[in-house]
Amino acid sequence: MSFETHDARERTKEIQAEYAEKGDALGWFDALYKEAAGDNERIPWADLEPNKFLRRWAEKTDLQGNNRKALVVGCGLGDDAKFLHDLNFKVTAFDISETAIEWAKKLHAATSIDFHHADLFVPPRVWLGAFEFVLEVYTIQPLPLEMRSQVIDAVSNFVAPQGELVVVTRGREDDEIPKEMPWALSKKDLSRFETNGFEQNSLMEMLGDEEPPIKRFVVEYLKQ
Ligand SMILES: C[S@@+](CC[C@H](N)C(=O)[O-])C[C@H]1O[C@@H](n2cnc3c(N)ncnc32)[C@H](O)[C@@H]1O
């Protein structure tokens, strides 16, 4: 039986709130993937397709992997990792949810993507400064605002000198207070990447087809 998108979003918020009450900002992801029991319709962001905003940006910029080493942060079921793999990147992808990683490995068994169960905040040391291309899609926005700088710093740490970083996120105005999870990023939030030694190469603003439409930013940075 198909699970309505609205129900999936409501249940996701419930699980997130249960964990938040216990002071746990991270445990709910695996709980949600587990409860979904293989039904991706129970995961609001998992549509078994590459992110459409990422795809638009990649088409516009004619993104090519050229065998570069890429890392996908918080990869979920791995569809963006597969997108990069098909563009000829050598892809490593990780998520804090072991259930998501096992699921992704099955979905993409025919690829050479190197999937790992890992926490952004305690990554394998060999990943630090090791990737020529790093992709982050919707991983910053579900983590509490109090952690924002810490999350941005952790993502920044994976990029090699002269490497590229692409962030796909919900966007908000600097003076807008986000009411509920996912907590969209403002340009002021994003400026922390510049503090971390990145130069912003481009920022695309797009609207989703939700009603009312939700703003997205696709931001490309180059590490100095
Ligand atoms: C909103 S989902 C987006 C998933 C995927 N990027 C996508 O767009 O389909 C956020 C993902 O980040 C993962 N995540 C959250 N905190 C993490 C952490 N500390 N380390 C690694 N992954 C994390 C979650 O398990 C979840 O899969």
C-alpha cells in the first residue's frame, strides 16, 4: 500500500521530535529508515532519482567527472552518488544511517560506488582534505540551527586544496526565522564556507514545484 507524502512528512517530524526531546539530533535518521522497512515512500526525500536541482545545475555547467575523486555526504539511498558515478566520478558515499547504507548498497550493487556507514563529525581521518569534488544535498538543513557552523565546518574539511564543493539546500532570507525542520539555509549561514577558505563560484536560486513553492540554492565553491 502506498504511503501518502503528507503522512511520511508528519511521521518524520514525529520521530525527529521524539529524539530531539531526548537531546539526540542524529538518532532519528536511522530510526526512520528502519521503520520504512524498504518502502522509500515513507522517506520524504527518497524518490529513487537524482536530486532535480543538482541535475539542472550539472546540465547547465556541463559537469564531468573525468575520474575525479568525489565524496557524497549524507548520501541516503545513494541516487546522487549514482548520478556522479554515471558522470565518470570515482565515488565514495556515506551516511550515519546503517540501514540507509545497506539499502543503498543493494540499490546500486551494479556500480563501483564505495558506500560507508560513517558520521560526518567523526569521519575516517583519511577522508580529510582528500576529495576533489564534495557533494552535500539536504544534509545541513535537518540538523539543528545550533549545530550549523559545526556541520558546515565538517563538510568543508573533506575538500582537497583546489577542490570543488557543491551544496544543494532549501534557501531562506537572512532575516527569516525558519519555523520547523528542515531548517533552510540563509546566505549568511552559507558565508561560513568562505570563512573556511572557499570562494563562491556560483549560486543558483530555483523554486520547487510544491504549493507554495520552496526556494532552493545550489551553490558551487572552490577551495583556495
Ligand atoms: C534529508 S536526508 C537527505 C539524504 C540525501 N542526501 C538525499 O538528498 O536524498 C539527510 C541525510 O543525512 C544523513 N545524516 C544526518 N546526519 C548525518 C551525519 N552526522 N553524518 C552522516 N550522515 C548524516 C541522514 O541519515 C540522511 O540520510
